[in-house]
Amino acid sequence: MARHAAPRTSRRSALLKAGLTVTAAGAALVGAGAGAQAAAPVPLPVDSLTQTDAGAAGAGALSGVGHALGPLTRLQLDPLANTGVDPLDNGVGTQVADFKPLGTNLVTDHVTKGGAVADLPVVGPLSQGLLP
């Protein structure tokens, strides 16, 4: 055991010395860069910071919201759609005399057939019109 301990110790000390040398060199470079940066201060353009274009800011905010929410309008609303275990895939219907049958499937089919927000009758066109 004692025979193998000596190479490990010398290897560790060599790695430790190399690591400390690299660390010292990095600190010297960072210190030199900070000194050079502090030597030449750059004045800030105060005039351009105090003027705000509200129209451009609002357009940028709406554009960002549109790009963030756009993919969400195309996600499937019902994860169990088109499966045999979908609890939302049920409906009630009736027919009076010779009139056309009326049921709740007219409203729920968009969701139970795998539709997204963009496919809904009222909300879909609104979401497509507001979002780019």
C-alpha cells in the first residue's frame, strides 16, 4: 500500500499546482480587463432613455403575446378525444314532429373530435384575428 501512495500524492500536487496557476492567470486577466474598462467611462445618451414611444411599446407587447399564445390556440383541448373512454363524448338530442333533430353534439363535437381553440366556432376566428 505504501508503495502506491507516493505517485498519487505527487500527481495530486502537480494537478493542484496547475489548477492554481490557471486560476491565478484567469484572475490576472479579469483584473486587467476591469482596469481597462474603468479607465475610459462612456457617457450614456440620457435623451434617448427619457423618450418613450408608447405606440411602439404597445405594438411590441401585443406582438410578443401573439407569438407566445399562437401555438396554444392549436393544441388539442380534450386529451381523450377520439377514444372510447372520453367522458365528454356524450350528447342529448330530441326531435319534435317533422323538424330537424336538435342535440348537444352540435356544440360539443368540436372538442370531442380533437379540436383546438382555433377550431371553435366563436372563439376560433377571434383568436386567429387577434394573434399573428
